[in-house]
Amino acid sequence: MRVPATGAPWLRPESYWPALTEATRHLDTPVAALHLGALRHNTHDMLRRAGGTPIRVASKSIRVRGVLEAILAVPGYQGVLAYTLAEALWLAESLDDIVVGYPSVDRGAIGVLGRSALLASRVALMVDSLAQLDLIDTVIPPHRRETIRLCVELDAGWKNPVLGHLGVLRSPVHTAAEARDFAAAIVARPGFALVGLMAYESQVAGLGDRPAGRGPRALTTGIVNRWVRRHSIAELGVRRAAAVAAVREVAPLEFVNGGGTGSLESTHADASVTDIAAGSGFFGGHLFDNYSAFTPAPAAAFALSVVRKPSAATATLLGGGWVASGPPGADRMPALAWPPGLAVVTREAAGEVQTPLAGPGAAALDVGDRVWLRHTKSGELSEHVTEFAVVDDGRVVDMLPSYRGEGKAFL
């Protein structure tokens, strides 16, 4: 699959969504669609925002191998940030430069990695404690395996004296001294090679500075989020650079990874970072609508059918409860994209088997009509479908299998 040039029809919802309906009308619902023009826009807009720093593609936000391969063929994209070792080994059959973004205790996969020179040369494991190295040694000892490439994760969270730890709870390695000591311990162990360092600033990349809605609450949230982002960027810039310098004293790092879709600009400004991880911006899940620096095109969406009319003013979709991970809340539900004037019935919300709709647009819906929705987080949509209908120039030009469609369920 290649990503061709096209215009920007997603800026005209009244034509974009009906065109997707027409293009996929021959396909039964639920149907997931991937608009090539929107994907191309997102792909190149992220390169613009990264300012020349290579982007490492976060596979968990895509989970469609054909799309991963197409993006990696575009100059400016380099390597994969995988989410499990089993996934990394599968991708490494055809791709190289793969970093597993999370520590692994998958003994079977560790054994496969350690017994293959090719896979060991293409995959790097994430570590943040010696216990993880000990586990690897128990699975396959150093003298019986290939050298395992490792990446140290530096905690990128901001330890604010008043608000506490801001950012996801990941690595216990926080300071430059801790990073150097851990790196030295790795270098002293046989059977390992320290090749990278990662520091993911979730409290910047995953924190929208333009919250949805109006009123005092949205205004206050926006002010607080912008304040957190600004101060965290400044704190991490100093600490990450010091940690990288300290680790380089004991190991010649091949790469330093940081950032995410929501922080491409600020992570690019950190000279210690050699590549930036990004994934959500390709498909454009609606969680990323709330940023002032960029607006992703809705490249991926799914359609469900109206199967009943409980009343003249309501309509019910079959399915719809494709709720995203994270803190439970309305922002984790699929967003109704088209037709306009629809609202989820609060008492039922998006359910496993049905999603009732109200609002002025619901009265115009008939049994058999389609409603388009956008998932909150990009890659999780791929877990609900076996394939995506690839749409270009008003027609389906390909059907690409998701990981699920290829018989893979990694997590």
C-alpha cells in the first residue's frame, strides 16, 4: 500500500462522511474505513511538526501491518516502537529497528529472541530494573544466547512539590545519577548491550491544552493543562539531557527516544532526543482533537447500522460500546461523527450490543441507515475489526487486515 496525494475533504464534513458511506455501502456493518487522503495529511503534518527529528512509529496506535509498512516507507520515519515482545518478533520478520516500549516477562518470546541472531539484531527490550535482566538470564543464560539489546527507560514524569507525580507511572529511574548507575550495572552484565534510552513525557504528549466544551470548567482545565505542559517541558529538558550525558559516559547509545503525537514540537526542541515516538496522530482518534498546535484529520472511523426505532424521535445502533482504555469518563466513548444532531442516551450510553441515539438528527434516521463514529484512541479501533476498507477518490481501493485480521492478539 502507498499513501497517495489528495485534497482535504475532511474539512467539509457534509461531503466527507456521506462519501465514506457511499464508498463502503456494499460492505456490511460494522465497517471500519481508512481514508488515504486524511492518512497522508496526518503523516506529513507530523513530519512538519517534528522539524526534521526522525519519528519512530508507535505500533499500538495503528495495529495494521500494511499501514505501518507504508508509513515507514516515507522519508522521515525510522523504526518502530512496539508494545509487546511477541508483536516485535512478528514485525521483525520483515522490519528492523524495533524497540519494545514496555518491559517483557514473556518467557517464550524471550527464548525466541535469544536464540535468533536476526531477531536479536533487530529488537531492543525496554528495562528499568535489574530484576528484568535477572528474569532474562533465567530464561536463557548469557552463554547460550545471542546478545540482548536493551533500552533504559527514564521516568519522564514531573515530580511537582505540590501536585505530586504528574505523568504515567512507569520507570523507577528518575535522576541522571540513577540512570548512570543502572546503565553501568547493565554494561557490567554479560549477554546484554545497552543501545538506547527512552523518556516518554505523557503529561505533555497526552495532555490536551484546548479541552472540549465551554464555560468555566473547560477554561480552567485549559489553563491548568497549559501550565503543566510548559513547566514539565522545561524541567524534563534539563533532566533528560543530563541523564543522556550521564549514560553516554558508560555506553555509546544508538538512540534516545522521547515524546509522542501531542509533543512533537517540544520534544524536537530537546537536542538530546534523536527520535520521537508517535502513533495516535496517524489515524486521528478524537482524543487528539483538543490540542491547539495541531488538528489531526479523522483518517480512521467506523460505521454502525440503525436496527430499530424505539420511537419516532430515537434510533438504536447495533453495537457501539467500543470504549477506550484510561480513566473512565465520557471522553473514552466513541464520538458521533455523522450525521449531525445526534446524541447518546445518557442512561444507556454506548453499549456492548446496542447504542440508542437521541437528538434532532435521530428522528431522520431509518432502519438500515449508517452512523459514523470515531474511536477515542487510535489503535484500539483495530482490536474490534478484522480489516479496514481503504478509501481513495470515493471508492474502496483495498482491504487491509488489522492485527486481529491476521490472527494476532498481542495484548
